[in-house]
Amino acid sequence: MDFTLTEAQRELAALTRKIVESSDAPWTDLVKAGVVPEDPAEFGVLEHCAVLVELGRAVAAVPYLPTTLAQTALAAAGRRVDPGTVLSIALAEDSSGAKTAVPFAMSAEAFLVASGDRVFLVQAADLDISAQELVDGSEAGTFEFGGGELVEGLTPEWLTTRYTLGLCAYQLGVTERALELTAEYARTRVQFGRPIGAFQAVAQRLADAYIDVAAIRLTLWQAAWRLSEGLPAEAEVATAKFWAAEAGHRVAHTAVHVHGGTGIDMSHEVHKYFTAAKRAEFELGGATAQLLRLSAAW
């Protein structure tokens, strides 16, 4: 398997990075630039993952993952949605209908809601949504699901698999950039007349973090490739999510510890990577939950 991105995929990632690093309105500009395509069939799993890695590197609070996933799902069901329309996805572990921390709920115009073994399309105007701020500062909301329009042919498993993969791609970007910032700090922070990166204990933690990021990257692209080829990928997605959660935890804590006191300063740049990594670690289940899925798959 060759996980090297194509030239078009690399250019898409570069365009995404340029927009999120320079734009005051990144979501609007992502839509205008075609990173959110008018035709959902234009981009596949690999393209979406390439974009999400870059969004993770910038910890960009834009509704790319739920919107593009919902657009793809609705297009497969014969429905078209304007690319500028913000959509969100509410996933549930049971059929109780209770939803918590639905991402971008306050800006979404409609939702795909998984309830039991079915998926429903619900308009935001038909819901009583309460605002909630997530740990990484992005907006969310809660609502009680009371029914909606059934989306034929769409299953919660389809949504969960691809949403989980998207989280792994985002986590890869978060951990990549967190490691870069930490390595740079270790090169420039001098203690006892030497850069702290020259001390064995610090160097070992950075080396372990490098291996962890490599594991997140490998398992992500393996799972993404299998999905893009239409192959079974339940175990591979669970493996990718395990590493995104477990290794993401270690990388986030390494970033904070190496930065010392500044690492726990909420105004410091590294703090946003720590909180983003922790959110991605636990969203849709942490490392233990993925091991249980793997044991069930085998």
C-alpha cells in the first residue's frame, strides 16, 4: 500500500493551510475556494482527510467534518445541499434520543441525527437548542430529538465510521503541530547553559512523541485507504482511533510538560493544542472503547 498523497491532494492540503493561517473568516473562504466542494462526489475519503489534517494543525474551529460528511451522505441519498450550508451530525450510542455537545449546533441549519438503527434529517428551526461551549473553545449545543425525516439507505454505522476517521485525521494535525512547537521550544529554551532538548530525559520524551505521531499517521492513512477502496475497515478505523486517543494523550502531555509552566498557561499557544487533543481523545470513545471494538471485530 502506498499512502503518498497525489499532487492534487497535496495542493488541496496546501490551499487549506494557506486559508486557515491567513483568513479572518476561514469557513467562508474555504467554501469560496472550493475546499468545501459544490459536488460532494468531487472529493473522496483521502481528500477530506488531507483537509482535516491541516485544520487540526491550525486547531481551526470550522464545521468542515460534520458538514462535508452530511453533504456526502445526503448526496448518496439523492439530496443536494448548498456547499455554504452548515450541517452537523448528532451521533448516539443508544435510542434514548438525548444528545449532548453536538458540534456547531448553534450555526447549523440542519442535522443528521442517528437514533437506534436509523438516521433522520432534522431542521434546526424545528429544535430547541441550548448553547454549550466545548473545552477547546468551539461552539456546540444540546437538544432533545423528537423525530424527523427518515434518510433512506443511511445507517448510523456509516456515519460513525467516517466521523471517527475524520477525528483521527484532525488529531494527526493537532499532534503534528504540537510536536513541532515542542521541539522548537526544546531547541531554544536554555537551562543550565544548554538547550533543554540536549537533556536526555527531554530528548527521550520527544523521541517517544515522534513515534506516537508516526503511529497516528500510519493507522489513519491505512484506515482511510481501505475506506476509499470500498474495503471493510471496521478494525482499521478502531485501530486508528485507538492510536489517536492513546498516543494523542501522550503527545499532548509531553507538549505541556516540556513547555513547563508556560504549558499550563491558557493564553499560550500550546494550551489550545492540549485541549484540542484531549477533546479528540474522548469524542466518540477513548482508547479503551476502541480496544473493545477491536476485540468484537476479531
